[in-house]
Amino acid sequence: MFCFRKLFFLIGTVCLLLYPSLVITINASSMWSQTYLGSVAYDLVETSDGGFALAGELDDDVLLIKTDSSGNMEWNQTYGEAHEEYATSLVTTSDGGFALCARTDSFGAGLWDFWLIKTDAQGNMEWNQTYGGPEHDYPHTVIETSDGGFALAGFTFSFGAGEDDVWLVKTDSQGNMQWNKTYGGTDGDRAKSLVETSDGGFALAGITRSFDVDSGDFWLIKTDSHGNEDWSKTYGGDEWEDANALVETSDGGYALAGVTFPDLTEEFWLVKTDQQGNMQWNQTYGGANQDLADALVESSDGGFAIVGRSSSFDPEPHSSFDFWLIKTDASGNEKWNQTYGEPAHAIQSAIDIPHALIETSDGGFAMTGKTTSYGPQNCILLIKTDQTGVIPEFAPWLFLPLFAVSTLVAVFVYKRLTTKPDNHI
């Protein structure tokens, strides 16, 4: 006669034995990596439903990808015409849609132009606007401003005082230009990052060669709400320094991250300033080879997280780049670091380059860029980690042998418990 008690006992025992592995699998659902068809993703946001949106390029068109909380693609949209376009920055808008800042060679007044695209929550284009002159104009970043409009920053060859100048464009909620300002000297000056400051003005970070006696310095510009310059500061040494990321910190100051060349070796450089841009401290991070910081966030614990490309910690130096994520305390002292990517000896000339980083609502981190290590050759990579930058991996193929072993153990235990003692001894 079939014994249901035996069946329930076996099922319960197996589940108990498998419980640790099941917990690992469940926890790993918030720590993962995914790849998507596309050339590169330059920016990333977490959406209100717990998913993510990425902006970049696919087949010379602007690409917008929306995923769920596990990185599974829900939809994607492309925007462009006959020539080349690609998105450099992305924000979620107050109406639940998206705004993308892109470079376009198909539209506008000249060669490359700033291109601002506004979409609904499904990525359907609502309107678009271009800004530029007869020469090359390259946008890097867009923000939605407190008045419901937008601000875009990059650099321009069409306007300004020198070779190329920082260009800040302010628009209304429909993308109509309200004003624009250039900043720079007779040499090259570029903005890579932009924030709206707590006083209603703007801060821009990038590189200046006009106001540096050497080859280039970090440049921080502070303006009022109409783009009029309040002050600017440079930071650097005898070599080339380039700021790629900027945040206004919780104490009202600023933090800039980018690359510096101490002893002719590229390293991450993090600079912390007060409200007037006076340097309070700086820290470098890196190894013997190339390490370039691309993105920066101030984390919820008051420290900083920086991601960039590194070739210092790969088994085959100089032959590949990996994602490199560093977590610091509030003074820039390193707490931990993690690398993500395949070694170059396993995949020849493996290239994994991040461009964007966010702290997620669960306290972890998400970063995106391009990869030749994962998925199809040359695709977009999205990585989601826990609070310590770890991506736990649980191989699904292990479940079957684990289940078999657990079942055998359960049968053995059951037999030991149910076997009657020999009373004839």
C-alpha cells in the first residue's frame, strides 16, 4: 500500500536539504548580468517599477531599452535617419516618460548637433529638438530642471571663443531653447557632466586646456540659474587630467571623478571640494596599467562609488579592459573594489568598458556599457550587484545532481528511522 507519510517525509527532507541553495538562487535574482543587442550603452536609470532603462546606439541609431527588475528586456525603441545618431545621456521625466540627449548627423543645422528626444513611458517619441551651428557640436549630458524644462551640456565648435568650448543649453518643457552659454578660452574646453545645484544654478565638469599650462586639467564651472558664471576652478598637476563625472554632495560641495596621469600611469582620480570649489581632498586608485574612471555616485552611506575601465587587474595586461567598481568612505578611502569581465587569455582582446553607474533602490549598484566578453560579439552589458559589488552565481545545472543526492540522503535517513530493532539479539 502506498505510504503518503513516506512521500511527505521525503519531500520535506529534500526541501530542507535544498533550502540553502534555494535561498542563494532567490537572493541572486537581484544580482545578475544581462546582455542586449547594440553597440554600446552610455547611460542608465532605474525606473519607478523597479526596472531599468538604458540609452545608447544600435546600427547608427539612438537606442532606448526598457527592462524589468531582473534585466529582462520588456521593449526597445530606436530613433534616427540615414546618418549616424547615438544617445549619450538619459533621464526619467516627471510625467513618467524619458528624455534622451543624443548626437545627430541626420538632423540640425550643421555637422553633428545636439539632439533632445522626449518620449512617453513606452518610448514612443512625443517630440524632438536639435541645437547647433554650422560646425560640430557634441552633447554629453541632459538633466530635467526644477522648472520642468531641460538643460544639456557638452562642447561646441560652432560657437564660443576658441577651438572648442563648453556649451550649456537651457530649454522649456517642450525643448524650445530659452538661452545658451559658452565657456572657454582660446584652446580646447569640454563639459562631460552637469548637475542642477541646490541654489537653482548649474555646475559643469570636464576638461580645460585653455586655463592649464600643461596638457589639460579637471575644470569645474558654477553658474547661476541663467548660466552666468559664478566661478570656475581647475584641478591638476603636470600631466593630463580629465573629469568625466560630477555630483553635488550632501554637504553642498562637489565631487569629480576622471583620470589622472601620475608617473605616466593612468589612474582613477576623485576630487572633493567645498561649496566654492576649493579642494578639500583627493584620492587616486589604480594599478600598473590603464585605469580610467567613467561614472560616479555619492552612495547612501555618505561615501562614493566609482566605475571605470581597468587593464591593471587582468591576467593579461595591456590586452583587455574590465569593468572596475570601487567603493569608498566619505573621505575617499577605499573600502572594497570589484572587477567584472573575462580574462584576455580566455577571450582574445576582451573589452568590457562601463559608461554609467547608479546606486539602486535596494542599496546595490547597476552599471552599463559595452562588452566583447559576454553574449554576442560587441553588445551592451548591464550588471546588477549587491551592496558589496558581488554578483553571486548559482549554476542551474547543479540543481538536478543536488536534488538526486538530497533524495538519496533522505531515503537513507528514512530507512534508519523506520527500521525496527532486531529483538532476537
